[in-house]
Amino acid sequence: MLTRLSLFFVCVFACFTASAQQLSLKPAGDEQNGYRVDIYNGKQLLVTSTEELSLQLFNHDYSTVASLEHLKGQKWTGNENTITLTSELYIKEFDADLSITVTYQVVNSNLVKKTVQLFQPSMPGMYYILKETARPANAPERYVTFEHDNFPGSFAHEMFPAAGFITADNNVVGFLTDAGYKNQYTRNTRRRFSGRDEGFTGLRRLADVNLFSVADLSERAKNDHFIRQTFGEMYNLDAGDSTLLTIDTAAQKAENAKITRRPGLISVSCHNGAQSGINFIAPFKDQKIYTVSFWYKGNASVALKLFRLKNGQQTAELEDGMKYIDHLPIDENKWSYFKRSILVPYIEHDSVSMFIGTFSGAASNFDIKDLKIIENHPKKEAYNVLPIGEKAEKTAYIFVEPWKSHQQFMISSQTRLAEGKGFKGSVIEKMLYANFNMLTWITDVDNFKPFNVPNMNYAPDMYNRDSFFSTVSTYNKALNLSIWEEWGKTQTSKGSIGTIITPLMGSVEAKDNEATIEWLVWAMLNKRRFGVNLPHEKIEKAVNYVLNEFDPGRTGICRSHFPMNQLDIIDYNPKTDRLAVNQGMLVIALKTIKELGFSISDDYIQKAENGYRNFYDVKRKHLLFDRNFPDMISLTDLEPEFFSLWLFKKPILTDEMVQNELDRIPVLNKVSNSPHPEYGTTAPILIRLTKDAKGWAYLSGDYQPFGKFGEDNYSDGKTDGFYYNGGSWFRPEYCAYVVGLKHGWKKSQALNGKQDLGRDIPEPAMAFQ
């Protein structure tokens, strides 16, 4: 679990003692040839370049292009800690002026910040692609990226954008980028499915593939070493060239099925069983983009899966495009067409297996014709915009420290980014802050508004609750208001706020969960922190929705179709009042609505609070997650208490209730070298308590609160310990331990990883942009 694993990372970082670094800057070049900046560690030159940046400029119909290669500064000012390069250029292709400012700043003894500013006052707008190429002063021992200890080169499309090189004297020089919404890039590679199909669909306009790239082996052989950042470049898969690849039909193996082949046609007769179809090695290679297409028909839904094969063993499913394609709609008499693309990142030269078949489990048949795999060689287009009279800015960071391990490089990539952005806090807080920034990018190539995703696995979706918790943990006024306003635009005619915003596809998921309540809480925080005027009509509409949807009779009892937390895999018809967390969230809603200036009586709030406390079972000594399943216990039931302590500095539950609740959470996965082995490393988000010696059990098909979903997924034990069946989640665990701290639970300080969290729950520490 992250809260406990974070202690391990802190210990690792604390044991790391960097030798003295003394970074300094020096201008290189002359007035005639232009100036650039070199970075030194003491007297040793570490990072140099042949230019500061290269630019390609386009007008908006792409009829004219200007290529400005190897740009340097015409003038420089500064000293060893700060250097600014400036250039004033005339772009004859556009009859336009362009100002360029490049600033280097030593942030601390390990870190340098580089900022590039562009400005043009001449034409309504330009598209541009900007490349920054940094070169090791001497050939490095090897290159590293966030995910790979020895990176062979080409583009690095990874979960955290970072790359570096290791010097002969065992220093690592790392390169980072500012948040996507700041530097106008996105890491998205796919869109959500629609009501017409299933699974993620790879984007045909694929942005920022080369955000980070590294010299490949052939370039290194020519002593051409570099790490490059490219901003504003988009691959157009429907333009450019492509190569039709050969599929080895002889290697297509039947999997619990019989295959019959005719020219261009594969007929598959599926046997009874969980999985049935054809399996073969796809002609995929690292760091390329492919499109798979075929026609299909039959009497069972079709799935397509892509998995990495390492030493002949199946490992992870490929992420960047096609995923969750489990049940393609099918017609027995009519051909349907499938066409989807996938970006294959560096996968250590593993093979890729492709499965086309069915998970129906029943005997069935389907046909596939014209199966094709093409390798795309897409056209590179620009999408970043330089408007008239406005500055465009890109920020990068370079850090230097002794090389210890790849794990340390991963930690440093996050902590150094946070330091560069002015953040102050513990190691784990810096890591969380950096990850939040790297998961906040632009919405799309023609929409530069901030878009925050929970993690790369959930991309492309921005979820309401995740963006709420993440963004309010900063004091970034512009970011809070921007994302909050985007959620406000999802408000329905009834007043509810949406649950998901997803690029290039719609979502109609606006329902009676906690989304509207959290949007109102967010409004309250924006008003408290920034003193902004809130849109009264939208706020009033949301307030009326909450009051009328959850408790129209003003009884103080919450009724809803959905859980008001992340355990949102079931709906209730009719509405239910069985869930503890829902009752607690009604209390938070009423207190928030009252602070926003609407009439809510103290007696009404007291009724709702009594209802939340009444979910505590005195004999079982825990809150009842669901009254119909009294043996279930969940950390999420303490989230309303966290809200109350954080937002209103007042408890709802008693010390006895909270302490007993937390004592009843099972201790799982004890690890001897963890900071507190006796507490385990995992706290399950939802588990069943039992009266046997073990004391707990995973959910089963016959005892679980999730209806058909639970019957289908919890009956065979395959998901024990996963997702909402004993899985572990950072936010509810952290919130629960903070609640425990405020209520005197003795284990809370150790589990939170701090010796003193203070008397009050502070506003979140992430106060920097």
C-alpha cells in the first residue's frame, strides 16, 4: 500500500547523501555565431549543445512553413547562477517578427531550470514545433529513462516523462518537463469507447510521441549523443505512408477452437470454455505505430487482446491504444468492420501475442476476413499555437546528482521536479505533487484547458472525484478554477454534475453519487481560499439537486441510487438508505450548502449526523458498510468523517467508533523489512469480517454487496485481493489514518509516516504552481 511503501521510499532517500554539487552556468559562443549556455558541475562541463532550440513555424492552413534550425541567442546577460539569451528575428516566409528569450536559472545545488519564451506581434496565429536538444559533454556510460535502467534510444513514451545519462565519473544528469497544461502537451494515446463499440480506441491524431527522445544506437555509433524534448508535434496516422505487414498464417494457433481457412477468410468454431479463438505472434516491434483491421461476423461477441511475451511467457497487456476490447458487438448475418491503432513503446524487444476470439464460454462461431496489420509512417504536423501578442512558454529542468540506482533516479525525477516548481515538503509529498503535475495535461490538440487523470491506466478519462481530491490539494488558483469550471459545464438540467469528462467522446454519466456534493465543496474552498464570486445560478441549481435528490422529505436520511464513494459498481432501484458513506456525505453536503449561504437548520444537520452515527454497530464494533451485509467493513466509510474534520474542524463520530473501526481492519501482507512489519503493507478497501481464527475473508459470489457484478467476478476466487475485493487504495487509507489520528488511534502516526501531524488537519501542503 502506498502509505506504507512511501515510508520505504523515504528511508531510501534519507540514506542517499549526495556529494557536494556546485552547478553553474557559462555562456558559450560569440556575437557573430550566437550564444548558448553550458552547464558545469564545479569545473567539469556536463551539458552542452550546438543550439538552444529549433523551430518550425506554420500558418494555420499549412501552406507556408519556416524552419529555423540551430537557434542561439544574439545577446546574453547574467552570471553563473542566471543567464538570459535574447534574439529578435524577422521571419521572411510570413513577413513576421519573432522574439525569443531563453533563461537558465540555478534553482539549487542539484537543479537548473530552463525556460523558453516565444512572442510574435505580426499575424493572428502560428502553429509551431519546438525542439530542445541537450548533449552530454562527453559520451555517457549509458542512458536511462523513468522506466528503464538502460535505454537504447528513440522515443520514450512512459508513465512519467524523464530521461537522463550517466557520466563516466558516475553522476546522473536528468531531464524533466513542466506539467502538460503548462507546456501544452498531452500524454493521451486513446479515446473511450462509445455506445456502438467496446474498448479503448487508439487516436488517429497522436500528439507528443517524441516529447522525450534519446539518441539511438546508430546515432551513438556516430558520436551523436543527445536527449531531446519536442513540443507541439502531432502524428497524423491518416496522412503519410504505411507498410502492409506479413502475417504468418501458419503460426496462427487454435485456442480451444477449430480453425478453417480459405483465401482471406478465417472461420473459427469455438468450443465450450472461458476463452476460445486464435492466437499468434503479431509482427510488432518496439517504438512503432500500427493499425489492425478486419471484417467479422458470427454468433458470439469478439474480443481482441495484445500481450507482451517475455521468454515465451505472457506478461502485461499493451496499453497505448487498444485495450479492454472484450465484447465487440457482432451480427451473425452482417459483416462489421474493426480498425484500431496502437503505439508500441519500448518493450525491451519482447514479442507481442494477439488473441482474437470470444470470452462467452459457450460453443459459438465467428468469421474474420481481410485481417491486416499495417505499420504507420505518419505525417508530422504542428498543433501548438503562438497567438498574436501573447507569450508562449516551455519549461524544462535539468538535475545532477551521484548515480545510486535506477530506483533512486525514479525518486529523484519526481522530487527534483517538485523542487524546480517551488514545492516544499517531505519526499513522499514531493513525489505526489510531481505525479499530479505529470498527470495534468491539455484536454486535446485543439483544447489547451487543463485535464487531470487519476493515472496513465485510466487515461483518457478525467474522473470527478479524482480531479477534485488532486486539484484542491494545491493552492494553484488558476488550475482550481479552470478544472472546477469545466465540471460546472457538465451540469444537467436537473442540476447534477457529471462523473467523467473524456476527450473525443461523450459521457452522460451524471447521477446521484457524490460528484455534485464534491463540486459544491470545491466551490466553497475556492471561495474561502481565493475570494472569488461564484456563479449563483449554477450553485443554486446544484444545491437544489442535492437537497431534492437525496432527501426530498428533509428527514435527515440519505437515499440514493448509487454509492457516494469510489465503490461505484452497483446501482440501486429503488433508492437505498443502507450505505454508511452516503449518510455521512449528506452531512457534509448540508454543512457545505449552509456555508454557501443557503438556509439549512442546525436541527436538520443534527438529524443527518445522528443517522451517520447510527451506522455504528455496537456489537460488531464497526460502521456497517451496507446494512444488508453487516459483516462488510470499508475504509471509505470514514471519508465523511475526514471531510468533517478537514473542512469544518468538527467530528461527527466518537473516538470509540473510529478506534474500533480501524482496529477491525485486517492487517494484510506483513513484510519483514517494511518500516512497521506488525502493521502489514496493505489495508483492504473492502473486506468481509469472519468469526474464525483468521478473522476475515475475501468477497464471494454468495456474500457480496454488488449484485450481478459481484456474482460474475467474485465467485471463483480469481479477483481475491484485487479492485474492490480486498484491494488497496491510497486515498481512503490515508484519509482513514488521519481520522484515526484526530480520534486518538495509537497506530495512526506510524501508518501516516509522520511523528507529529499537528493538532489540526491543515490545508493541503501543495501550495505551489
